[in-house]
Amino acid sequence: MDVDADVDADPDAGALTARFVSSPRGARLARRLAVRRMEEWGYPPESDPSCAVALVVGELTANAVRHGHVPGRDFRLRLGLAKDAGLVRIEVCDAAAAKQPLAAPPSAYPDGESGRGLLLVDVLAARWGWTPREPVGKTVWAEVPTEPVEPTELGEGAI
């Protein structure tokens, strides 16, 4: 097993929980593990649900590394499939309680090199948010649909 991840994964049991070193490499490993679990759940890597989960996991874990890093502390990823609800719940926990995500995604910064990640999460997730984590830190979560979402109120002439 890779030294950058501690995995408790049983596809038949449902949820996947893994702890990763708080580094860019740890974030990449988390995204890859999420795609593999989606495939085990019946969503091929090229499917829309798998791609959406990969993007959201990538963004949330990158944020945990960049904004939630506490020296000597790992971050944790949890994926759960709620087949009846048509959702994959993603939870990323870090140890930085003081650095909380915004209540809503920031407006786009057209000239900036960053600042669009939560916009991406907001578009791909049915809902998302964060909660404090005991004894320390926070959990940022998102629920990604596994079924196509009907477009809402397409304008006249829209295809």
C-alpha cells in the first residue's frame, strides 16, 4: 500500500474512508481512489457521475491541502453512495477549524489564477456545505447526483 494513504475500503460495505498525507500528491491519490470506487459502484471513469465526483473530490482535497493544512495532520476523504437518493456524498475533513469555506461560492475572478473551485463545486453538486469537526477541524461536504439532472427553465429557443 502507498505510504501516503491509509484506506478502509470495502465496495460491498458501501462507504469508502481514507486518510491521506496533506500534500498535492495526497489530493491526487484521493481523486484517483474516488474514481476507482465509482467504477466499483458501477460508474465507469468516463461517465458523467464519475467525472463530476472526480472534479469535486479534486477541488475539495486541493482546498484541504492548500487552505486546511496543519503541519503533521492528514486529511480524510469519505465517499458514500445513496443509490435510492441518486447521490454520492463526498466529505473531506481537515484539521484547520479557523479557515472556514465561504457560505456561498465567490463570484468569478476573470483575471485571477484561482478562486473558481467552489463555483465548480456549486455547479456540480446538488448541495454542499461544511460543519465543524470534533475535536478539531472541519468537514466540507458535497452531494453529487448520479442521475442526469433536468435543466431548469431553458430559455426560448434553447436546445
